[in-house]
Amino acid sequence: MSAAERFERLPTAAKLLLILTAVLLPIGVALAWIGESGIGEANRALAGRNDDQARAAVGSIESLIARNALALRIAANGALADGPAGACERARRSVAVAPAVAQSFELESAEGKPNCAVGETGYTGTLPLAAPGAIATRIAPDGDAVAVRVGVMNGMATALLPRSELLSAMREARATAGSLVLRDGQRELPLIEAKDPGDEHLRILDIPFTNGNLVARAGVPQDRITVWDRLLLLLPLLMWVLAAIVTWSLVTRLLIRPLRRLQRAVLAYRPGGTLELPRKLGPSTEIQELRDAFGRAIDRVEQSERETGSALEGQRKLVREVHHRVKNNLQVVASLLNIHGRSAGTNDVREAYAGISRRVGALSIVHRNHFAEMEENRGISLRPLVSELAAELRASAPDAARGLRIDLELDSLNTTQDVAVAVAFLITEIIEFAMLNAPKEPIEVGLRRTSELTGRLTLGSPVLRPEDEEDPGKLQFERIVSGLAKQLRSPLDRKLGRYSVDLPVFPAA
């Protein structure tokens, strides 16, 4: 079975669902793919912006460190050029006029020994030495700050940048991150604590700065597809499902169910009965009009059947009258033959008249049985026909054959009028030949069904001998019965004392 044939056998609701799926589902899938691609592009753009924010935050810190390192180098160079005495004071006055520069610092010798300090700088002995012109940055050992050490002629200068100044620099740059921790390989300085330490939405980004002396580990917000985003992505598919369900429900309610109710009402209708069509078939005007059309069609069919029935009844009466008149006419002919036969002058003439009368009587019996069986339209029943014909032949037998015995063994078989006429003439010919040539011998007549569509007629009498004879009457008899057997389209089976022939019959009821 092809796909088209399988599709044609599906219910209407299933066909509509498949059509909607074929039309809307690709559109829904395409829209969902486009939406997912758009969200992915937006997320990548947001990720790039968040990375830029983190780098901008680190850049603001690096700018603050560079600015302090430059101011500290200038101040330290000028202060130490005039000798160690009073160097911190000279440096303080120089630093004080520089904007956004740390005011706490320490001046050391080239070997790292402290000379003097301004403000609290804590212990700086673990910081690496810086050659003239070099800059070293580390996390302050004793404080929540970044230590910046610059190398100058005749020594070094170290300043601390507190956490508050680092955050202030970030705010001024309007840069932020989900979390931010400064590391130097040994210590860490948390600047921005993550709200949720186990937050999986933060992507860790390591950003080296200050020539690799420090590394800023930034937690960058990572935007992902949320449940709401997924619902938005699936919205076209959900719309397809909703459209399919709504369409299927509407079609079932407005079309399929009313049509099935109308179908059940039409199937329940029987000719001659009343067609009970549902009064309410939903809001569909077309189905209501279809219901009314069914009602009008059934009314016209019933009217046509009534007219046809009346015409058929008239035709039946006419055919019945024709058969009745034919039967009466044949009986009149048989009566006239009998009258003329009784007034005949010789026995041969009387026998001729009697033979003709018997054949006309056989034909009359066929018409009478056909008239009796035509109401059922099942053909002529051979059993009553052969029985009546045998009685008629016994009654019309000559004086020498008075008391002729005819034994009947008959099945109930039905056949056409043409076959019945040939059977009646064949039985008449054989019984007449037997009762004229062996009037005292019994005659056997058998009729049996041999298959669904055939029966076998058998007539038995000692006078029936198949061998050739010189008797002209026997030769004439053989020619007649052979011709009648040909009308039955079956060869005459001749055996000693028994003639048989097959004939077509109707199937058993």
C-alpha cells in the first residue's frame, strides 16, 4: 500500500493534524533555531562586554599604580638628591601637590634598609629590591593594600595603595566585575567579594598587569539561557502544538461529530421506515443544510419507490393475466383436441389427437406452475410440476394403460421456464412411449441435485433400450428425446431400461 493510499484511509482529524504539522512545524523549528541563535549572539556580546568591564577595572587599578609610581619616583629622586637628611619631608611636600597619590610612603637605601617614612607603611622588608628606574608591585604583607616600590638614584621608595583607593579608582572608571582578587603568587587581596562563592554563572578570567607582577583574577558574569529564555525559544513549537490541538478540537466538534451523528441516523434508516435526523448538529450551517438535503433526497427516493412499486404491481398483474390467459387458452386447445379425438373414426387418429393433447397439457402445466412461482421470483419448482404432469399423464393414458404406475422420487429443485418446458416435454415423450409400448410396466421418474447448479433427471422403464432398431416409431422417438436433451445442453445418457439427462437448476435457498 502506497503512502497516498494510507493517507487517504486516515480520519479527517488525523489528516488535518498531519497537514498542520507539515506546514507549521518547520516554521516553528526555524523560529526556535533563529531565537536560539539570537540569544547565543546576545550572550556572546554580553560576555565580551563583561570581559571589557573586568579589563577596564584592572586597567583603572594599573593606571592608579602607574600614577603613584611616577609621582613617587619624582618625589624620591628630588628628595634623595640632597642627601638622606630631611629627605622624607622634602618628598612629602612634593607628593602633597600631586593629585590622587598615596600620602604614606617610605624611603629606603639601595639595600632595602628604611631611611625614613611618612604615615604607616608597615613592614616592607619582604618586598623585592628595585633597581633605579624599575618598579616592583606586591600585595602588602601587613595591610589590606598594594605595595608599590620604585628604584631611584641612591635608594628606593615604597608606597601603599589601600584597598579603598583601588576601589575608588574602579568606581571613577565605572568598571566593575562579579568578583575581583589581586594575587602576587604568595598573597591575595580581595577587592570585590562574590555574592555567592559557588556561583556557577561567574566565569574566571586571569588578567596579568604591572609587567606580570600582579594577576587580577576576575569573576565575569556569564549569562546563560534561563528557563524563561527556553520558554521563549519553545514558544513557536508550543504555538504549533496549541494550534494543532485547537484545530483538531474545533474540527472534531464542528465537523466530525455532527457528520458521524448524521451518518448513524442515515445508516439506521430502513426503507419504509421513518428517517430520524438529528435536529441539532452544531453551529455549522453547511452540515444543517446537508441534513436537510438528506431528508429531501430520502423523501424523493421513497416517492420514487412508491411509484416504482405501483408500476411493478401493475406489471405483475399484467404478466399474471397473460399467463392466466395462455394457460386457459392451452386448456381450451387441449379440450378441443380431446373432443375431436373422441369423435375420430380410427384408433390411429384418436391416438394422434391424444398425443397432441398430452403435449399441450404438459405446456399448460408449465405455465400454471410458472404463474404460481412467479411471486417468489425463484423460478419454477420442478417437484410439483413433475408430480402434476405425472398425474395428468396417468389420467390421459389409453385404455390399455389404465392403472399405469408412475413412481416418483423428486428433490425440491427450481429452474427457468425454458428448462421446465424442455423437461415437461421430455418426460411426456418418454412416459407416452413407455405406456404405449409396455402399458403394464411401471415407470420410474427421479430428480436429484448433483451440484450447486445442476440436477439429474432419470426415467426408467423396461421398454427403454438404447440399441438400434428398425422400428420407425422407435427411431422417431430417439430423435425427439435427443433434440429435447440438446435444449437442456446435456447429452442423453442411455442405459438399459434407464435414460438420464443433466439440467441447470438454481442454487439451494
